[in-house]
Amino acid sequence: MSFQNLLIENKERIQYIIINRESKLNALNKATLAELHTAFYEAFHNREVGGIIITGAGQKAFAAGADIAEFVDVDAEGGREIARQGQTTVFDMIENGNKPVIAAINGFALGGGLELAMACHIRLAADNAKMGLPEVTLGLMPGYGGTQRLSWLVGKGRAMELIMTADMISAPEAHQYGLVNHVASQAQLLDKAEEVLNKILSNGPLAIASAITAINAAFHPDENGFETEINEFSKCFGTKDMKEGISAFLQKRKPEFKGE
Ligand code: COA
């Protein structure tokens, strides 16, 4: 499938999803969000794809937020629909995906852009990146899960301050806060993202999917995460991959996981 606002590139088992609206700092308009839904759906269902790196086109932005121009005539009901639709079809979908998703934050990640990065499983930032949730400067607040995921990642006090002041933080600050796992030079960002993802891809893919499910359960108060862990742990025992992993260890060889 070809897209108007995204570029898709494949490098062995890694799929790159690149937001490609450079002239608008990769702002997430409706069309881009719809394409992101399709692209992630396809990546999660494509057996050739082991994991995904999402980044922004150009040197300046990962994504500078939701497309503000589309908010002009929206009323309260429309706002509810934007948030619900976006959360369900893109942000929650990525978070609950069955394959690892890494955000390579190559510049501004603001508003919906940072919310997108926070829906990914792991975040890496280039040393020029700037991150924040500046919606209140527009008389708005985050609506794509930002209040929840920022609180999970950096704690309530820091989330309160970042959202209410609308401050942007640098990559080193984001690293210190735990918002990003690694900081790399602009030139090294994608290499570092590939290094992390390739390490993950050398492990059992069904076990990775189960781990994602169980870790996510820790952040959903209506779910018993320990029970989820028991179920996912049990599922691993029913896989050929687990038998292969155990045999390989005992035979002192590298495992060959098939995702079965
Ligand atoms: N929605 C729509 N368009 C956006 C956008 C957004 N979130 N962010 C940037 N753009 C557009 C600008 O309108 C401009 O378009 P134009 O050239 O047609 O006028 C283009 O992208 C370049 O942005 P510009 O503001 O000129 O770049 P800058 O380097 O001066 O500033 C930012 C960069 C990121 C500080 C600034 O663009 C900004 O504050 N963006 C909005 C961030 C935001 O509030 N996000 C939350 C949205 S809910």
C-alpha cells in the first residue's frame, strides 16, 4: 500500500514508518493519522516484519503535534470524537501491538507528536530533540493519551509541571526524566535504534509479544497485571519457540525462533 503522508522502508526485519509532512513539521493531520492506523495494522500482520522504527522526515521534527489548522471549527462533541478516535485507532493500537515499536525522535516531538512517541514501546532521542506537551498554550490539553502516558513515564509531579507550564525539554533532560531511554547524535540516532531493535529481534517474537501485553497490564487499573503475567507466561510454554529456546540453551547453540 502506498501513502500520501508516510514513507515505508524495509531493512531486513525492521520496518521504518516515516512521517512525511516535512513542510508542516510532520504535524499529524487526520489523513496522516488514518495512514498511521493502516501502516501499523499492516506491519503488525506482516510476518516479514519483526519490529518497527517510527521517525519523522527531515532534520527538524519527529512530529510537531496534531494539525492545529484542523481544530478551527471543532466543538466539544467533535473534540471528544477526535480524542476517542485517535486514541483507539492509533495510539492504543501501537501500544498494544504484538511487535516492538521504537520511536526515533529526530527533532521536535510536541503535543500529539510526543503522545505518539509515548505510545511506542521504547523512545530514543537525537541530541537536538525538543519534547513537550504545549496544548495549554492553545487553550487545549493533551487528548491522545498524553496525560496518562507522561504520568506513567516521568511521574505525576513532573507530568503536572510539564503539561501546565507547556515547557519544552531537551533530550538530556528527557533522558534524565526517563522519558527517553537513550540519546544519540542526530547522525547516530537510527543506527542506535536499529541496534536496540535488532537485539530485541534476536529473541523469541511470541515471548516479546507476551511481555508487551503483560507490561502494559501494569498500567491499566481495571486489569490484574499479575494474572495477565500468569496467562502470558503460560502461553509461552505452548509455543515451539520456547521448546527451541530451551533446547538451544541446553545444546549450547543459538536458537532459531520461528514465531510459532
Ligand atoms: N499544526 C499545524 N501546522 C504546524 C504545526 C502544527 N502542530 N506545527 C508546525 N506547523 C507548521 C507551521 O504552521 C508552518 O507552516 P507554514 O510554513 O505553512 O506557515 C510550518 O509548520 C513550520 O513551522 P514554524 O512554526 O514556521 O517553524 P518554527 O521553527 O518557527 O517553530 C515550532 C517550530 C515547533 C516551535 C512551532 O511550529 C510550533 O510551536 N508548533 C506548534 C506546536 C504545538 O503547539 N503542538 C501541539 C499541537 S496540539
